[in-house]
Amino acid sequence: MIKVDISQILGFVSETEVKALEPEVKVAIEKLEKGTGEGSDYIGWMNLASETSPELVSAIKAAAAVLRENCDTVVVAGIGGSYLGAKAVIEAFSNSFSQLIQDKSNPTMLFAGHNISEDYLYELSQYLKGRRFGVINISKSGTTTETALAFRLLKKQCEDQRGKDMARKVIVAITDTSRGAARTCADKEGYTSFIIPDNVGGRYSVLTPVGLLPVAVAGYDIDALLKGAADMEAMTNGNVPFEENISAVYAAARNALYRSGKKIEILVNFQPKLHYFSEWWKQLYGESEGKDNKGIYPSSVDFSTDLHSMGQWIQQGERTIFETVISIDSVKHSVLVPSDEENLDGLNFLAGRHVDEVNKMAELGTQLAHVDGGVPNIRITVPALEEYWLGQLIYFFEKACGISGYLLQVNPFNQPGVEAYKKNMFALLDKPGYEAESAALQARIRK
Ligand code: PA5
């Protein structure tokens, strides 16, 4: 079972303050379940896992099999919600040194289209030279510049290197049913394609083909991922009592802290494989809550690494933060600290103990120190880094995010602020249709 422990926030906000949010949480859940809240045309994610058809899962597995059979490397092109979910799940399960391991049973998974770095794209093209690579092009709008630019380069290299026929076989599109350039291109070229449902926004799309296809190509179990999410769906629905509904408790706890002046939430992990899970979480909460001049600022650290950098700030900096720790109960492998006759490093007191025991004591020691230092601490315990549990964790955070957005009285499903930079970039690049904005910006820059 995934567990949420809020006992270590109770010196900062009272149990009564958390409990006082129960009626608001109830209303928020009702809005999500009845589709009566703001942005309710984007709540398709709520029942995705339980309603994904066996036909869709089979089609995803079949497309994954084609890519696995014909490619040693697969590049996933996408940004934001069309990137972070797949990256988070794949990183969570991959061998830490997978890029360096020669004898592979799974294709190397690479990502592009999430930046506009010329050097990144050059180095990627060099790496791909001579390799049997394929591409998964993911864009809901089908018009995102970063992704479209990378895909244009990848498509050309794939066709040049592998021939048009093979390129058609190993390029897959995941996009809208009918709108956008990615759809036009997929239809014209005859690529295998999957649809991102209209009612699922980018950051809530990891359990659609957007996340499922890359995860299946990488060799991980999408049935278990979906099963975990579907089970969490049942465990967090409106009929579950508040205290037992972990998404409700987490949402109430973080909002009680926010209302008491804790404006920054730091998501903490003690397993480096969760680094990108935190990136996914940051996008989910940042884009969902940060609007109308409101919202908890979501940040993240990888411990114990960052205890040696951000640890100082967290222990003694401005007291406007709280931590949410994802704690993984059991690790996959066993490494015991060896005994050393000379004991030059003085570590014999650890001899015969598991490295994970040291990690767990670092975790507990950090929690005690940070709480003493004025940092409330929420703890989410996950049994293991496995597909089923990650599916649960994904849905747990999505549901809590929807509830939190409504507690804040914002629309958790739009992201109007993301457009501002795009408009300026297009104007500065003289994109047709942006002439007036371009003239205004040029005048501003020349001042
Ligand atoms: O969450 C979102 O909606 C965004 O982060 C999008 O996923 C991101 O901007 C990419 O958009 P698209 O899939 O249309 O290329």
C-alpha cells in the first residue's frame, strides 16, 4: 500500500486545520467526479486507467513490438506533458548505467524536442549515425515548435539513413485526431498513429499512448502500470472517507500549510531514479496551480546528493518551505558493506549492513533535522519501484492535484501563461501572422 503520513506537519498546522478542509475537499472531489468545476472538459484522465480498452493496449503493444524489432534506438520527440511522463517512468525502472551497457535486450531510449539547443540536436544526430533508430513523435497540438523542429531533423535523418519505407515503419505519431501538423504529416506518410484524447491535457496524459507507448518500447509492463492507476482510482473516489483517501489527505495537508505561509513545496527523493518523476510532478503541480497570482511553488531535490548543496538552505534558510518525501520501502538489489581489517576509513561500524539501511537512516535523520529546523514534512511511502506502484503513485498525485487546484480556486486544467513566451518568440523570428507583435517588440528592444 502507498501510505501518506502527515504527522510531521502537525507542529506547524494543527490536525483541526487540516480536518477543517474536509468540506472543501469534498466539494473539489465532487466537481471532479461530476465534471462541474472549471476546466471540466479536461478531466478525461480521471477514468483513463480503468477505461483503457484491451484493444488500445494491444495496439500499443503491437506498435512497440515493431519498434523493438526494427530499432536499436528510439527517440521520443515531445515536450512538457508530451515528454515528462514517459521520461519519468522509463528512468524510474532503467538500470542507472543503461546508456553504457553494450549487450542490450531493450532499445536505447532517447528524448528530443524538449529544448531548442543546436548542440543537443547536432550531438544527437551524430550519435544516431549508423544506428537503426526509430522515432515516436508526440504532440497534442501538433504545432509545438521545439518538438516540430526536432522531428523535422529526425524524420529526414531516419529517411536518409534507413530509407523511406523503413522510416514509415519506425516512425509513430501520437497526436490529435484531426488537428495539427503532426496529424497531417502522419496521415500523409501513413505512419502508425495514436490519438491523445481531447479531454486529457498534456500533463495528465502519461496513462494515454503518450506515456504508454514509450514505456512499452522500453520494455516495461504497461498492464501493471494501468492496473496500479485503476486501483488508486478506486481508492481515492468520493465514497472513500476523508481520512482513508490519501489524495484528499495530501491535498488538504499541503493546502493547510500553504494557507499558513508555507509557499514552497520541495519534493524529495532518496533514489536517483526518481529524479525525472520529480520533474513530471513539478510540471503537473506548477502548470495546474500557478495562476491568478496564486499557487504553491513546486521544487525538488535528490537526496542525499542535494543534502550537500541545498541541504543548508532547507535547514536554515527562509522558513516558507515544506517537504514531501517519496520514500521507497524496498530496493531491488542487495549490496552489503564489506568488513575491512585495517578499517582505515573507519566504516567498520557499518560492516555487514545493507547500503539501503544507511540510506534509510539518512532519510530519517534528515526528516528529524528538517522538522527541528522548521520544515514541515509529509511522507509518502511506496512499497517498491515497480510498475504497479508507480501507476498508483501517478494517479495519486494527479487526483490530489485536481483537488488542490479547486481548493485554491483556480482552473487546474489550463495553462494560459505558457503562451506568452511563444508569442514573443514567433514575433522575434518573424513568423507570418506576427507582424504587429514583431514591430512592437523591435521598437521595445531598440529603446
Ligand atoms: O501540459 C501541457 O499541456 C503542456 O505542457 C504540453 O504538454 C506541452 O506544451 C506540449 O504540447 P503539445 O503536446 O501540444 O506539443
